[in-house]
Amino acid sequence: MNAEVYKPTDRALPGPLRVALVEDQREVRESWARLVGSFPEFRCIATCASGEEALRTLPALRPEVILMDIFLPRMSGIECTARLKATLPDSKIVILTASDDDEMVFLALEAGADGYLLKRTEPESLRAALLDVWKGGAPMSSVIARLVVESFRQKGRGQADTVRLSAREEEILVLLSKGYTNKEIADRLEVSTETVRTHLKHIYEKLHVRSRAEAVARYMTARLPRAEG
Amino acid sequence: MVVEAGLAGEASPSGTSARGLDPEWGVGAWIWDTNRFDKQTCRFWRAVDIPSDAPVARARLRITADNGFRLLVDGREVGRGSDWRSLTEYDLTALLRPGRHVFAVEAFNDRLEAGLLAGLVISFMDGRVVEIGSDTNWWIVPREERGWERRRQPGPGWRPAVVVGAFGAAPWTTRPLAVTEVPPLRPLELRFWQQGWFQLTLLACCGATVVYCVGLMVRLAGQREAERLLQRERVRIARDLHDELGAGLTQLLLLAEVARKEPGPWERVRESLEALCGRARALSVALDEIVWAVNSRRDTLRDFVSHTCKYAQSFLGQAGVRCRLEVQADLPAAPFALPSRRNLFLAVKEALNNAVKHSGAAEVFLILRCGRDLVTVIVEDAGRGFDPALLPADRNGLANLVQRMSEVGGHCVVESAPGQGCRVTLEVPLHPPTTRGWKRFRFGGSDPPGAKAAGELRAMPMPCRGADGRKP
């Protein structure tokens, strides 16, 4: 994730972010929990071994950020994201993937995820990325930006067509897809990085709104990633 | 009762009237051609019309010749004989259906006297009997005539036979020794597999099968080629796994062991662990790359583009060079075969590496386009540039590019000039050359475009890019 270094002075946090983990492998789950807990900005409040467990326990805990493994037994991380997002619209969900699979990540973003992380991300980047996600404007890779632009340009998606990108939002996405960083985009458009981040936040929201307009069921049966592989 | 009139009709030579058959032996007179010589073959022809209103009850033909004969009825050989003293009797009842029938006799004379003796007796159901003997009503067929035994009418140049002696007269005074009876002849019934249409169909089927088999063989050859390719890939994957992952894991292990055994201060342990993390991360990237290269689910152009963009961004990002991507919108999800995408990707990698190492440029452009069947990748920088003519041929990474492209039927152009930056254009056909070879075989045609592998280094000034590209 091409995250920018987060400066803690940007915004004062009321307390550590409450983070939940959904990951089926015990060792990985515990390591991630320790890694997340090692930062003063975060506190790991729950770990779940499956999507079903997450759906049972997380709505009551209302974590602020949920780290979601994409490959889970039975219910996939994508489906779990779609279901959790329906009950916890304010929680930010970050998809964790072992391999860099854009199509899958894009699917997750459409299902309601607010960002994604490679499992091999360095701890410092992880911290920055989580804070970015919490602030709404998760960084977007050029490939994902291109997929987002293309998906919004696609016709024939029924009533979801009513959600459209503004000209500025599309401009930002196109620049992202050309490899510009948020900072460079801000310079080029003569706005602040904060504005770029806000635009990104809106883009994510539109993506989610649009996918919510479609049936959540879309993620439930047909597109289980394991079955595809 | 002798009723011959109206039976033979115009098929008999005019003039001589029919004579009755010998009452005891039922044959006519000895007949031959007007001239006679040794080693002579004489052909006799006679047509008989069987009326349609009266079916034949019985028909028998007695025949002999001095010295031998071959008898054909309606073009079909029914028998031979070679002893003039014995008569052969053929029962033709089943053959003489209503309509015209042609009797053809090929008689052979060895030396001296020559003659043909025959008598045909046909009894009809209504009681009529027709007797046809060997007489002047038979035609002599000239030697050069072809297909005469099947002719329905006598030819224009044919002559009537002449009687060379009555039955029992000299020189054939001996009475026939015996009458050999041949079992009744059955009309030839053509089975369906003997019919022309069937044989033609069979032949066509055989032809089609042969064509199909040849097609299959060619396909098989293509498949074998694909298999060979696959085999090569497997060997390569195994090597990659061993070299990259195996060696990497060994390093991890070593680093971990060193960290474990580290007696020194905590800082040293930490350093070891950090090296271990970095190495593990690199290994994870390497694994991703190997898996990407072999994953059949990633065999599309879109995946290639995504992967290449990501690689360029991360590679250039680490080198502190800005990466600018220009990807054609709406790239088709067309399949992009493994060898092509692998070689193209490695070539792009090489080009990016060259740009970072030599150009000194602050940003590198990566442009990806796809035509109807050509994938184009351009790596461009505005750095130092070089004069391709001055580049030593043996030690430049550009030769690698050319080699990689030619392997997959692609094309590589490197344009550069000192101070003008450098542009590497890589072009690869969407479909690998193996299938193209098969197509060429199939259509026996011209060289497909792009099949000729070529790479070149061209020295030329770099054209200025528009305002949309580089910022001053």
C-alpha cells in the first residue's frame, strides 16, 4: 500500500482505536493481535476465527476498525464484509490479503471494505494505513483506481447507475491510476492533501452505496474466491 | 414350330433367311468371317428381343467353336469352351428378361478350319418357341471395335457372317461327342455395396477421413509443441522455486539461527531480526511473482497490465523515481499466453531497470496499449539518453530485450540520443507464434505480420511529448 507517512499531529484521537481481527489461522491471528496492540494508537478488542463468529460477536462490540482476512473457511471474507457493513455501517473494514490480487480486492471494496493491506506490509505502513482508513481516505493503488473508474463508467448496472462520480472525483481517480501520489495530485490540482483525502472518502462511499443498491446476496454464493481458484 | 420373325428384327443382317436348327442337336450351321487365317480371333454379335407380353419359360443355348470361344450375354461372360467336338449347353432362362439381349461370341481359330456353331431355343409361357441358330444373321465385328460386346445396335462397318459349312458337313463330319450342361445361370444382382453410388460415397468418406486424420495429426503436432512448451515452463518453474524460494528460505533460516545464537547486545539481535523480516518480505514478493507467472487464472491481458503497473510502481518507488502510468482504457480481458506475458514482463523489468540505472531521470513513463492482436508496452524516460551506435554490442541489457521479444515473436525498438532520453518500445502478439505456425500450415499462406522476430537499436532524436504528459 503506497501509504503516506502519518503524522500523529494531524488530528488528536480521543483514545486508542478499537480494532477487531477476523482470521482463521490461530498463529497469524495472535501475531496480528500482538502487532496491532503494540502501537499506542490501537487496541485489539476482539479476534474471530471465522466469518460466522465475527457476525455473532462484533455487532455488540462495535469496533472502529475490523481487519478481515479474505480467505476464510465457509463464509468468505468478502461476504462477511458485506454482511458486517450492513449491521455496522460506521466500522471501517480493512481487507488483509496474502497475495496482491486486484480483482479480489476490488470485489471486497465493492462489498463495502474501506481499504486493503498486504499481509507482508511493514508495521509502520500498517499503522499509517489503519489511521488513514479511520480518517476515511484510505490510499488507493493505481490499479484499483483504474478498476473503480472503469466500473463507474460501465453501463447497464440498473438503478445503481444513479450513483455517479463527480468530475473532480474522476479526475483524482484518473491521476491515481496514472501513478500520482495523493501529494502530487494535491499539488497538481492546487488543493490540500486533506481535500484529496476527502474526495477519496467520497469515492469509497459511492462505491459502497452503489454496491448496497445491488443485492447483498451477490457475494454470498457465486463469488466465493476459494471456489474460483 | 419356328417363330422367329419379328424377334430379331433389324438387328439381323438382311438377305439370308433363317434356316431351321438341326432337329437332333438343336444347332445352326458353322459360320465364320469371309476370310480365315491361322491364329485368328473372330467376334460374332447377335441381338435378340424378348417381347414383354410373354415371359420366357425356358431358354437354352448350345454352342461350340473350332477351336475355342468365349460367350458373353449382355456384356457379361457366361462361359468358355475349347473343344469343337463337344457342345456346351447354357440355361439362360433367368437371364432373358423382356427387352433386348445381346449375344457376343469371341471365337478363336488356332489353324486351318474355323467355325462357330450355336443354337438358341427359347420357349415362351404361351407355348411359342423361337429358335435362333448360327447363320448369316450374326454380325462379324471388326477387330478395332471397342465395347462391342455391350453395343445395343450393330455398328456401321459390320458385315454379316458367312456359313462355312452345314452341321454335320465336312470338315466337321464328326457328330458332337457330348453335350456339357452348365448349371442354370442367374442374373447378376448387384448388392448395394457393388452399386456405383455406394462406392462413390465410400470413397468420399475415405477421402474425408484421410483429410480429417491429416488435420488431427497436424493438431497433434501443435499439441505436442504446446506440451513441449509446458514442459519447458515446468522446468523453469521448478528452477525458479528452487533458486529463489529455496535459497531464500535457507537465508531466512541462517538469519534466524544467527539471531538465536547472538550473544551480543540486544541491538545486534534486533539487526538480525530486521534483516530476517526484510528477507522474508522479499521472499514473499518473489513467491507472488512466481505464482503470478504460472497461475492460469491470471492468463489475461488485464492481469498482465495490473501486475506490470504494480511492479513498476513499487520498483520505481523504491528507487526514488516517479512512475507515470498510461494505460489504455477498456483493455480487453483477452487471454494472454504464459510465455508471451512472462517474456514481456521480464523485458519491461529489464527496461525499467535500465532506466533507473542509467537514465538519471526523475520520472519514468510506462505506457500500455493493446491493438487488435498486438500488445505494446513503452518505457520512456527523459534522462541522459545515449547513442545506440556507440553502445558495445556484447554488453548491454538491450540485447536481452531483443532476445526476449524474438522468443515470443515480438519486436523491440530502442530509441535514444544523448541528452534526449530513451524510449523502449516492446511489442508482442497477443497469440503466441506456435499457434500462428499452425495457422500458416493450414492456410498455406503468407507470413503473418509480426512473426518475423526483430529487434533493433535506432538512434533518433526523441520527439517532445505533449502537455498532457510531462510537466516541465
